[in-house]
Amino acid sequence: MLNPISKNRSYLITFGTFWILIFVIHTFIINFFYDLDSLTSLTDSAVFNILFALIGFNLWYVLRFNIRETQSVFDVIINHLIIAVVVIAIWIGIAYFSLYYMYSDENVYIQFLNDSIPWRAVTGIFYYLLFIMFYYMILYYEDLQDKLKIEGELQTLVKEAELSALKSQINPHFLFNSLNSISSLTISNPDKAQEMVIKLSDFLRYSLTHDKDEKTSLKQEFENIKRYLDIEKVRFGHRLNFTWKVPDNCINFEIPNMILQPLIENSIKHGVYHSTEEVLIELTCVKENGYVTIEIANDYDPEATKKVGHGIGLSNIRKRLQLIYQRQDLLETIADKLVFRAILKLPTNGNNE
């Protein structure tokens, strides 16, 4: 696993800036407080700080591969104490003998070098703690990002599963009715039955094709609704009348696929099913104030509706809208005397037109 300092530019800049600052401070302290010449101060600072920077850089690999997540707090502390002692001993040993070799003839500096070992050991502990805390923060951050990523992927999978489950509720109910209608036509009108089979096939192919693509244009939805209505007209004949008015600025607006079909099905179930007269289902669309508003209105008998119940249609749509848009106010139903209206308001933000 790559060291995060080397693979992250901001970390690398921070790392370099920190050690340049430490180098300058170290040089100034030795030069000013210990009265060593500038070159000696620079050399001392360079050897000790560059060496620990290299050791600290490689501490990442020790931390990443030596310290296991299953260890107890006590074991972690003991491990760090051992590693700290070894690291500081190696650091001071290499730096000391390097500088001793370079300045073996300068007794003043050698005396300073010997006297400085205790505070250099304390400085080494401080450096070690800084590196360890920095690396632990990176490990925590990366683990958190991984968990958030996994959680996001799981939420996406759950969302897709819920949407698939909701959409799968649409097909069987309609399929059974359609097959019954086609079964009747095979005796009375075989040619019409063949036509209905083709339309039913196209309808089901559309719904299956769009399982993975959550949105589609209003134009495509209307074409599919026409197939649905043509099939339902076989059952209801003159009792089912459908009109729609969709302006050009709405026709290419993208909506959740198969979102309108349950509304049309609901209109037929509660409007046409129990009526002996012609029932008009009207679909209108308006684009204004950041929304595309689709309204489906139909005549209905309130008493008959109470007996039939509401089924899964409206609940299905509300759940899908909540999953897709994270809002609960996009579907409104109004029962006005003998007219039932379903009003779907979809935000234009984020849609391709």
C-alpha cells in the first residue's frame, strides 16, 4: 500500500513544509543559543531532521502492516513503546556517528553533540508521536471513506431493489386482465386477438427494457399508455374514452418510467369499471415555476370507489417518488364531487429536456 504522503499532493506539501520549518527552527536554536557557527548548525539540523523525516516516512509501513486491528489497547501501547525506542535509537545512533565522523577534530562541537543526546531523545519522542497521530488520522479517514462508500453502494442497491419491487407489482395485475381479454377475442375476433397480443408484447417489452433506466421521456410514456389503453378498450369498449393535451415544451421532459400507467389504471379501475356509461379520462401537462405538472382526471362514483378500495397504485407511486426525488409532496389526489384528479408535480431540475 502506497504511503499516503507520496500519493496525496496536499499531504506531500504539508510534509515538506513542516520539515523545512523544523529545519529552520533547529538551525536557529543551535546557532543562536549554543553559539555554533552557521555551517555547523545547518549541517547538524540537516542530518538529524532529514534522517528522521525519512524514518518517519517509512513508519507508515510499520504501522500499516505490523499493528493489527485485533490487538488490545495494552498491546498497541507496548508495540509503540518498543518501536519508538528502536526508531529513536537508530535515528540518534546514525546521526551521532555521522556527525562525529564529520567533526571529529572539533572538540567544542563533539562536546555539544554528547551533551545534546538527552534532549534529542525527547525531540525524537515528540516527532514519533506526531507521525503516529498523523498516520492514525489518515487510517481513520480512509476507513471512514471506505465505510461511507460501501454504505452508499448498499443504499443504491437497496433503492434499486425497492424500485424494481415496486415496478414489478404493476405487470402481473394488468397481465392477468389482458390475457383474459385476449382469450375472449380468440373466439370472437381472432385477428383482433393477434393485434392485442402484439400490443401486449410491446407493452411488456417496454417495461422490461426500462428496468435499469429509471427515467424516460413523456413521449415514450404516452406511446406505452396508448398500448395499454388499446388493450383495455377490448374489455370496456365505448365506456373508455381517453383524451390528452401535452404541449411541445413537455413532450421531451424525462419522468420516472411506468409512473403514469398506475394512475391510468387507477382511473379505469375506479372510473370505468363500475360504470355503464362512457367515462372520460383526461390527461393534461403544464410546465411552469420549475415543475412539470401532469394531471389525470376521470369521472367516478364515490360509493363504488369505497367498495373497491385504493389498491397499490397510488401508494406505489408515492414510494417511487420518495425513493427517486427524496420528497413526499409530489403526488396530490383530489376528489371533487364526481371527478377524481391525480396531480403529479415533477421538478425540472436535474432532468434532460
